[in-house]
Amino acid sequence: MIKLEYMRQFLAVSRYNSLSEAAKVLHRSPSAVSLTLKLIEEETGQQLFEGERKQVLTQFGEFFRECSTRAVSEHEKAVDDIQRYASGKSGHVRIAAVPSVATHLIPLVITELYKNKPNIQVDLRDIDSYSVARTVSEGSSDFGIASLSPSSINLKSELLTEEPFICLVPKGHPLEKNKNPLTINDLLAHPFISNDLLELSNHADIQKLVSAAHLKIRNVSSLLAFVDSGFGITLLPRMASSLAPNLIAKKLDDTSLTRQLFLLQPTNRSLSLATSEFIDEVRKQIKLLNS
């Protein structure tokens, strides 16, 4: 069998056109290098060099050099890829996150991480909390950031942050003129649009709003479009306000109305170093946002 090391030694001889010079570079004796060349020729049944001086390649030697160069190069690239992956300098990070996190937090994380690790590949899924947990459980995402849901019951969860809900109203809406934080009764006096995130909450006042809603829209982009068109008002976490620049964000008087964001991880799978460092940067950026 022709070993990769045999190819390396042959390439050194063909590069320097000298058995002795190649031996010096390889830190081997000329006789050991000569033996390697003989082993290749015995294995293939073909001569590598014309004559004994190792200066002119045969046609087979030219072909063997081409194949050896490719094999050594691919091996070196594979070793480099393995070392980069093991050190966290490269890798594939698969994330599932709710829309507000995907658009507001993850870009901050990627920007900071790419300063030192530009070769990391990121696959981001922008989905609801139920789907985030499901993709992590199924293994199609390495980790997720979302609110807790029935789908996350078998996952490891870590509270990342807690942020208040805000009321989003279209421009010109009667509530826009309210200078004080809004009460639940203020909200109940107007058509309300529910969403999946509100239905995950156990807060009694939020459940009142969900029960009174005349519409429920799951997709955040569609939800915001309906609010902007005057079909009703809604509640979303503060981070989500960045998704709705055309809407008016109004504070609520009840500060206990909050959304909790959790880091969701599988309990039976280890993470790559790149993924672990990505998660560390998530924690760091969350702290900066809360400071």
C-alpha cells in the first residue's frame, strides 16, 4: 500500500532533484529515502525516475507527482480544517430563535464573533417559540432562544433575560395620546390582536386580553402589518419594538407583564467549541443590552 508519507518523500526528491538534499529536508538518511522510492516502484511496477540520478521523472513519475501533490494537499487541508474546528476558529452553528432575537440580538453576536472568527458558518432559523424548541429537540438546531413552551419540556433551559411587554398601536390611534402607562382596561377598550407569545403566558391580565381578542395572528410580520393597518392593537416584548418602526410603542403600568427568554439546549448532545463560544457571546450581548 502506498502511504501518504511515501508520497511526501517522493515529492521532496522530485522538488530538489537530489536524493541527498531531499533527505536533509525530510530529516532522514539518503538510504531511507531511496528505500521508500523503491517501495513505491515495487508497489506500482513502474519506474519513477529516468536513470539513477533522480533528476528526470518518467511519464509515470509525472503522473505520480500530480496525484501525490493532490493527495498531500487535500490531507493538509483536512488536518487544518480539523484543527480549526477543534479550536473553535471554524465550524457550523445552527440557531433557532424567535423573530425579535433573530433580528435584534443575533446580529450583535455575529458582528462581535466575526472579528476574531470570520470562518464560522451560521444557520439561523427565525421561528416561533414552539418551533424553536421542536427543532432543538429534533437535532436540526444546536440551540435555541425562545420562551418556554410545551415543546421545551425535555430540553435544558437557562433564563437569559426578562423584558417587559409593550403595547403597539398604529399612528393616530386613540391610545397614542395617553401620556401615562396603559392599563389592562385601556387595552380592553379597543380591538385586540392576540399572538402565540401571549398564549404562552400564565398572567391573568394577559389571558383576559387573549380571551377578548378578535384576531389571532401567529406570524410576527403579519401581526405588525395588521396593527399598522388599523385592525387592532397588540402586545409584544420590548425587543420586538425594533421590528415595528412605523408603530407607536406604549408602556404598560403593570411591570409584572414580562416575557422571559431562555437558552434551550439538548440534554444528550455535546456542542462544538464554535457553538459554545457563540452561546457565550449571546450571554455577553444580553448583559450589555440589559446594562
